[in-house]
Amino acid sequence: MKLIIKKKDTVMVLAGRDKGKKGEVLRVFQDDGSLLVAKVNVVWKHKKPTQADPGGRTQMEAPIPRSKVMLVCPKCEQAVRPKRDVLKTGERVRVCRKCSEVIL
């Protein structure tokens, strides 16, 4: 399953309790098609105490399905579904459908 969204892209959440939030992609899970987005889908993690760590409750980001997010164009700042295009050099790039700008 080929993902158009890459690490360090800015995405907007389309559905769920974090609808409308924007965040940077921290990690992409290729096998199940989910993403780890900064400050989105924050959950509580209960950790047992160890000799080095006191344990307790900590907040962390949980993965979110890729169908719930859309890429944000860096130029026009709108959520878009990018199209794939091939340059004359043979390089494949993502192109914004609204402003026709190449997304790196």
C-alpha cells in the first residue's frame, strides 16, 4: 500500500475528536497504513515504576489511520489530495491540485 504522506509533512485531521487540528507527521507505519502525528490523538499511558523511572501516567501520541488525515499544501495552506506527476527528468513528485505547486 503506497502512501502519499511522508514523514515531516503537515497534515489536517478530517474526523474524530481532533477534527480540524494540524500537526507534523512524526512516523509512518507502512504495514497498517497509520501515522503518528504530533499533538494529535493524545492518550494516557500507564507505566509501572522501575528503578530508573518512577512510573505513573504520561501522555503520548497514538497512531491515527491515514484515511482520517489529509495533506496540507505548504504554499496555499489548504488540505489537498495531491496528484502524482512525472517531471521531464523522470523524477516523480507530488503536486497540489489547488495551486499546482510541487510538494517536496
